[in-house]
Amino acid sequence: MSKKIKSISDPKLKLEILTTEEVQKIHDATLWIIEHVGVRFPSKRALEIWEVNGANVDHEKKIVRAKPQLIEDALKKCPPKYILAARDPQQDCSLDGNHVYLGTDGCGVEVIDIETGQKRTSCLRDVQEIARVADATEEVGFHWVPVSAQDMPVESRGLHEIKAIWENSTKHVQTESIYNAAEAKAAIEMAAIIAGGKDKLRERPVLSLMQCTAPPLGHDGGSLDAALLAAEAGIPTGFMTMTACLTTGPATMAGTLAVGNAEVIAATALLQLAYPGAPVFYAAAQTASDPRSGAYTGGGPEDFLFGAATNVLSDFYNIPLSMGSFATGAKEPNWQAGLEGALSTFMASVVMSDMLLGCGFLHGSRIWSYAEMMMDCEIFSIIHKMMQGIVINDETLALETIANVGPGGHFLAQKHTRNHMRDIFLPQFLDRRPYSEWETKKDDARDWALAKARKILKEHQPDPLDEKISREFDRIIKSVEKQT
């Protein structure tokens, strides 16, 4: 059973998307927004933390205005690197600025059924089965809870989801489905059981939390309370801005970057004021609204540029980044999905975003598709190969082999060829068949990708979670359900 995960590391390709002066301008604009406009924090605990640290707090409107020095001093306490621990330590993800890991996306509400091909409402079984497929897929480095278990009680849904993933995979689990303090306490208790105790959880955080902001310039109260509890427990926590040009952000990309940045770093500073040194990450999935309808686009050149620029900002603050990349606006696995997935992921990878999200999703993260997941993983593999660049040394220059072959010969029989032929990228879903074979069969990548996912579901058995731990999880979840 393979334990490998694939990540991009030590890249040879580089990209400069923002100059040092431009990054400073965005930072300065962000601090001006926080000081003069303010950010909404609808949490009694959050407001108290801000107030005791000297911020200007409007308790009626729940708006916080903070001086630049307070924000900058707090951000200096963020740890620049740490690991996202997995049940299997061989699958830990090192967030050190030199790796790019792919994750599934989260909170989808519909699934294209793997057998019928029909679109339907997502359920707990989907969470379980997607986790199994992702567990067997080396391109997937960690899990986001992929879809909503809508057949489970609302008050404990997020807990059922992370339990389902831990029971079906040994990789790290990240969730954006923990929305309040009660769920957060239970999730932390579950994670501590996996890790072997609360102290061990600090050393090996097997769970991480992502909370969405409420743009423009706002947060959700329950999510803030959950994030504070997670930070206290040493669980990596991030805030994701989804500001969109024209609607929840200015029409200009620079203005939207500044608004989203204010949301993220203000909340990040809050966690550092409460628990200095708590592991945090920057998260972003900015886009542009469609000028014709105002709708979320989930793809386009703005998304690709946002993906690269946001990594530059997270590097400026010296904290890891989780970046939305693959979540295309396409309604089915097609050329649009491939175009948007490839360009967005390449741009985010070439600037070394630590975590990439979106794998497997269509229609702006609403609809899960197994075929799309497999093809997204192929895109990641292609980018993984591209990022390695071209290695130049005596072995790769192959002068002795070239001399052995000479003019007019061929290299197929050479030992050097046998030694290096597996260095050549071999696709699973790109169609390289003769035209006559394609003309006869008329199948394509979508068919092959779906067949691979079905094969994994049929054959792959993940390392099981101890039954005692599963029963303890059930007890914790039922205790949350009884409180409501």
C-alpha cells in the first residue's frame, strides 16, 4: 500500500508578480483600512481581546480599529513554518515555504454520482468515499472536508465529516466546517485522541481549521470563537478571504487585494494577541464578479493573478498560504475546467503557495466530480514535472552516450536511456493514441478518469482507524447533539 504523497519542492522556475515597492503599498493600504475604516468582529471574546490590547472597539457595531504598530507587532509572533501532521507520519506536510501540497476542496453541496452520472445532494457516504479515493492518490497531500454531509444533524455535521475522513484516510485533515465553539471543542478533543493527548497534538497537529471571512471587512462570530479555541490548542488556523472585484471588493484588483488582506491579517493578529506563537496560515480565493451578472466566476485571469499575488503577501508576513486554485466555474469536466485549473494552479505553484485547494470541484466549488478530481491530479502532476525545470550535469548531458550512438543512430538501446526513461512524464489521461484508435472508440479522458476513481473505490482499503477511537468519536459527537 503506497504511503507516498507528491509535493512540489526546490523549484527551478520563478515568477515575480509584485515588486517589493508594490507589496509595501498594499501593506500600507491594508493598515490604513484597519485603522481608519475598521473590521467587524461579531464576537464578545474577540472584542474583549482587542480592547485589552489597546484597539478602538465599537461594541455596538462590533467594529475594531487598530493602530498599525499593534497589527505589525502581533504578526511578528506568527511561526513561519510548522507541519500539518498526518495519522501516518510519512504523509506529514511540511509548511516551510519550499513545498506545494494539493488538497481536495471543501463544502460542496452536490455530487455527480460516480455510478449514475446524475447530480444529487451530497451526503456522509460521499465524504467517506472521496476520502478513500484521495487516500490512494499520491497527488493529494491532505484533505479538506470535500462536501457537506447533509444527511447529518446541522449542529454536528462538521464533526461527522472529520470522523469520516479519519476513518478512511491516514492523511492530514483540514476543515472549514467547524462554525462555533461547541463544535470546535469537540473537534479538538477528537484530534487530541488521534494524536495521543493534548500535548502531543501541539507537537503533531493532525487537524487544521480554516475559517471564511465575511467580506467586505467582516468576520463570522462563531467562526472567530472556534478559531480562538483552535489557536489555544495549537491547531493551525487560517482565515480565507473570498473578496470579489465589483461586489465585495473594489473593481480594481489592487483594491480587492487590500480589502481581503485587511480581513485576513486583522484576524491573524487577533489570534497572536490571544495566543502568541499560535500556528496560523493565510488563506485566499479571491476572484472577480462577472460584470454582466454580478455572479461569482470561479475562474479567469484575475483569479490566476490573485493566486500569485496573495502568495507574495503571505511571504511578506512570513506565514504559510492556503490558496484556492482548481475550483473552476465550469459545469462539467471540459476544456474550461482544464484551462482554469491549469493556469490557476501553475500561477499559484510557481510562486510556491504552500497549500492548493480546489481539486475535484466544478461550478465554483459547488459540485464534486470524481472525473474532475482525477484530471486535476494529472494537471498537478504536469506542473510538478515542469517545476523541476531542466537538470544540467555530466550525467544529464550524456556526452558519452551521444558519442556511442553517433550520427544517424538511435538511443533506444542505450543503458543511459534505460536508466532515465522513467524521467519522462507519462500521462494517464492525455490522449496520445493513433487517430484511428480514437476514431474507433471515441472515449476520452473523462471516461478514463472516472474508471480510475471507480477502480480505487472498489480495490483500495485504507489503514483502518482503531474501533475504540471511532466509538469515542461517536460519544463526543452525541454529546454535542444532546446540547442542542
